[in-house]
Amino acid sequence: MNSFLIIALTALLGLPIPPAPVPASQWTQTGYGPGLTFYNPDETRLTAGTVGRISRRWEITTHGAPECEVGREPLVGYGFVYTSDPGGVGAYDPATGDRRWHAALDRRGVTRMALADGVLVILTYACDGQHSFLTAFNATTGARIWEVPLSVPSQDMIVDRGVVVVDGRPDFEASTVAHRLTTGARMWKLFGTRGDGLLSAQGRLLLRTEGEGSRAVDIKTGGTLWSTRADWYAVGSNPSGSRFYVGGRHGGLTAIDSANGNIAWVSPWPSPTVTADGERVYYPRQRTVVCLDARTGKRLWSVHLSETAGQPVRAGGLLYSPSGLDHPLSIVDAATGRAVQGGMPSSENYPPTVADGRLFLTDGNRLRAYY
């Protein structure tokens, strides 16, 4: 008996719902996890030895007709693939693309999704553009747990250590707000701050304060851990969370200690985003993906793409780099940059999701699964 039938039967009989199986390799938030590394360290099935044998197995539509609905890149966990779909969000069978549950979101678009502790949390916006909402669902059944209307429109969200953090939109109030994952209750709010690359490195957030530099705060309390006059914003972190990779108004990419703000190295090449696997840092620059040594910031190699490079993704010893719109996905050896495979249509605006032996690609309109 498959897991979906077990869930349906136990719910009908009023029995406790068993937890869904957790794949060894998951992708639980945009950027893999709260650290925005875009690196899945647990992927072992999709590697250089197997990626050449994958093919497209199914595809689904990721949004409906209203112009305010926009497709989002999927998440993988608890035995499902989670994605925006027409009229809301849904959980799908990763092997077949069959929908297992759907939650309707009337006249709303999905901005961010995150999985944590058996909960799917989504940040949505109303089609009038003036309101945002946080909503939590049981990740296995789709049952709604709580919903919180936000005081200002918000554009970013992460979940870490039982805390949901959102950033206000720059054209409205500058603020950062934390909510409890279990109930949605507000935990703290900071005025005048922005993540501009919201992520958590060992429970530390790096926030900008207009005219006052930047500060690292504790995700559970909002308390300041350290501050600097430098205008820094996080573009990524390393897998252990010991390092922020930051940008700033003066250009260049800087690696700093997340515990105290001490600078490890400075690269002359600016980047709005990075991918980090502990040994190397990768970033897109025009039609090129560049690889740096994570210890020194020294340039190691680069790969040229057919169109503008999007966010790279690192998993299973490989680096996946989307390019342009419907241009071929580049797949290379993550250590050397040597071409391995690729060719699937990709989009620079939507990084791939690689988890549990499968590659998921979307252009915002259709989600395609390869394995």
C-alpha cells in the first residue's frame, strides 16, 4: 500500500497520521536551506556517473490564468515535491507528477516556500499588491495550521530554528519581522532594517540599517550580535554557517566570519549571489560562471555559457548552471569545471532543484522532472 493511501485511511479512521518518509536528499527552501548555499551535500544518486542517463519524465503547470500568479521553483521533502500550481500550492508525487494535495489561494501569488519540522510555510501576496500573508500547512496532508496577515507587503522569507523571518518590500516600510513556526505568533520586529539577501548562518542574520551600516542579529531574539559601519548585505553563506559572503556599495565579494564580522578575504569581482560547498565558491557573471577557492578567494576556473548565467546549484559532485530562457542547462564537474552533461532547457531566473536522485527545472510556467 502506498504512503498516500495509508495517510487517507488513517485519517478516515481517526488514527494518528504516520510521518511521511523523509528522503536522504531534500531541498527544503529556496537556496537549499536557510543558509542560501544552493548546495545539497546529501545528494548521492544523481552524479557524474548517472546524470547522462536521465530524461524528462513528467511536467506540470505551475500557475493559473490570473496575471498575479507566478510560478516558483519547487521544494523536495517528506516524500513529495511542493510547488506553486494553478490557484494555489500543491504536493506532488516526485516519481509520477500526480498531485497528492492542493491548497487553494484565492487571488494570490506565491513569493516564497519553506519546509521545516513537518510544516510547509508559504509567503504570498494578494493580487492587489498591497497585502502579504504567511500561511502554514501540514506538509503531509495539506491541512492549514495557521495564517497571519502581514502589516506590510513582504518579499523574502526564511525558516530556521523554529523561526520564520520576513523582510518588508523596499517600496514600503523597511522592517524585519520574526514569527514562531508552530503558531505564527510574532516573536520580534526590527524597524529600519533589511536583509537584501535574507539568510541564516548558524542562526545569525545580516541586516542593513540605512545610514548606519550593518549588523548581525540572533534569529530567535532579534538582539544585535555585532555591528559594522560597512554597508554589507549577505549574498550567501558556507554550509557550516561560519561565514557570510557579502556584497556592498563599493563592489567586490567579501568573505567574513559570521560570528564577529572579521574579514577573511576580498575578491574584486562583485556578485549578487553565490553558491558555496565549503571548498569552493561559485557565482554567475554575465555569460560566465566563476569558481573561487573558499579559503583564499583565488579564482580557480570559469565556464562560459550560451546566454546570461543564472544561479548555479551544486549537488552530487556536479555544478548545474541555468542560462537565458530555454537555453541549455550546463552541467560540469564541480571541482574542475569539466563539462559532464546538460542540454535541458533552463531559465536564468529559476535555479534548478536537485534532490533524491532527480533534477527539477522550471521557467515559471511549467515544472519538468528529470531522472
